[in-house]
Amino acid sequence: VIVNAGWLFLVVYAFQLFAVPERVVSVLVMFVRAYLVIALGVLLIRSTVMIVDVLDSLGQRYVRDRDWHRYYDHLRALIPTFRACLEYALWIAIASLALIQLAGINSVVLWGPRLIQGIGLFFLGRVVIELGHLEIARRMLPDEGLDDTSRRRRATMEPIVRSVFSYAVYFGTAVLILASLGFNPMPFLAGAGILGLVVGFGAQGLINDVVSGFFIL
């Protein structure tokens, strides 16, 4: 990257030295800037594995002497998801910065920060779900204080509670992502409410069985 950038800057200097028209020089400088953005961004993306490993080591060191280790150990399952989200965000940032260097397409660049914010909200939703699952398991199935019958009943109910919590968080995350992308989430909420009402009327027997079974348990 350094060698190629050096040659490109040398070409720009030669164009200026030989009095090449300013329009040609400006176009060449624009492409040089775009090349530098893309090249440095690709280097950064290829370093995401090392960056995530360093952040993981720092996180383990930070929670080692605190009572957060069980939460962090549970969240470590999201490291591949975090790496993928980080790579997607970097690709979007690189594309946005490269397009900024080109004239006439700045309107497309406005979607870059919105998409990055949507990716961040998606990963934050996954973190909330994992922490919620851990807390639900800890509250419903403590290590002590339950007899076998109560533990079996709670073990049967726990997946239902986890599923309801996951769907609620996914729904909230989808609404927040739509809002961050510039869409009005109110029609989406209204449509979801109508759909839930229709499903509720159409599946009354199923809902009655589920609710009755839940209370029986």
C-alpha cells in the first residue's frame, strides 16, 4: 500500500510539474484518495480477528476480579457475531468514505451511518437476549431452594419464557433499526397489532390451551 501510494503521489506531482490541466489532476487526486481509503480499510478488516482477540483479552482481564465473569463467559459465545458485525460495519464505512471522495454521489453516502447504526442495534439486541436468557435461567432455576417437582415445572416453563423474551427483544430491535434507517415504525407497529389481533381471534383454542397449560404448570 505504501509503495503504490508513493507511485501515485509521484504521478500526481509529475502531472503538476508538466502543467497537465487542473481538471485531470483533480480527478487523479480524487482516485488516489479513494484508493488510500479502500486499501487502508481492507488492511483494517483483515486485522479484525486480532482486534477482537485483543478486546476479548482486555475484557477477561477487566472482569477477572469482579462478579461479572459469569455474564462475560456467557457473552463470549457472541464473539463470532461481533466479528461479523464489525466486518460489515467496516465494509460499509469504507464504501461510504470511498464514495465521499467521488463527486456527484454524496447522497448515497447518507445511508452509511444509518446502516452502521442498524448493525450496532442488531448486535446490542443479541447481547440483551443473551443476558436475559442468563438472568431468566438464574431466577427460575436457582442452584438451591427448589424441590424436584418445582424444578421440573420451572424447567418446562423456562423455554417458553425465554422464547417470549427473545421475540419481544427482536421486535423492539426491528423497530429501532427501522427508525434508525429513516422509516416511520408506526405503520409497522399498527400492522403488527392488527396481525396479532387476527391471529388471536383465529387461534383462540390454541391460545387457550397454551395459557391453561402455563397456569397448570
